[in-house]
Amino acid sequence: MIETYQNERQMTAKSLSDELAYMEQELSKIKENGAYKDYTALMRTYLATQKAFLKIVAEIEQDEPETDELLAFSAGA
């Protein structure tokens, strides 16, 4: 059950990341055309999506066990 939830969060984070990338491309196209009303509308959606993405990423990072960077570095050497 926990693995399913973690997998769902990973898939949601990936989906939101893809949406953000798409919206960034669209925002640049809209800005080039000078349609600032459309730009503002899409930017509001972009910011809401970005907020959701950052929230999910924070949850994912919170559930991961902390690693000591020095130990991880020395183990790789």
C-alpha cells in the first residue's frame, strides 16, 4: 500500500514536471506574439501547477531517509 502511494506520487510529480515544461514553451510563444492577456492567464495556471509540484517534491524528499553526504562520498571513493 505504501509503495503504491509512493509510486503515485512519483508519477504525479513526473506529470506535473511535464506540464510545467509544456507551459514554459507556450509562455515563451505567447510572449513573442504579444498576447499578454493570454500570457497572464497561463502564468496563473503555471504558478498553481508549480506550487503543486513543489509540494509533492517536498513530500517525496521528506519520506526519503537522510544520508550523510560525507559518508556517501567516502563510500564511492
